[in-house]
Amino acid sequence: MSDSKTIGSNDRLSGYIIRVFYDEGYGFVRGSDGRSRFFHANDVADGMFDLLRPKLAVSFVPVDMSVCKNPALVKGNGLQATLIRIEK
């Protein structure tokens, strides 16, 4: 089984925030699989982007944009995270 996930996957990973660029509206998260992923502010659930801090526990849906066939969904290349939620 491949580690790659595609849009529409229901498989969530746990992880933590690595870095957030508040002014630019993006950041990076590391998943429980050890891989780092890019995310955009719009990928954070409930408008909670401004609450993200390094080492904060989150869960997310991993996306490999290099295998995405729908150009309307592609925001970049490589590994990304979407539907990010802060874990309690």
C-alpha cells in the first residue's frame, strides 16, 4: 500500500505544527508518519489559523498534489495537508 493520499481521502493523520507564517497565510505540519507538509490558511478548520503555534497537536488529511488529476484542486506540488483541526 502506498503512503500517498489523494483528495477525498478520509484517512486523518495526527501531527504537530512545525512553523507558521502568519503574514503570508501558510505553514508546515509534521505528521505521525514523519513527513512534513505545506498548508494554506484556508486548509485550517473553523478559521483557527491565527491560533496555530509550533508544537501544537493537530490532525489533518494528507494530500499528495503530485498525483491529483483535478487542476481546480491543485494549489501546488508535493505533500500538503488539508482539513487541519486542533487536537484537544
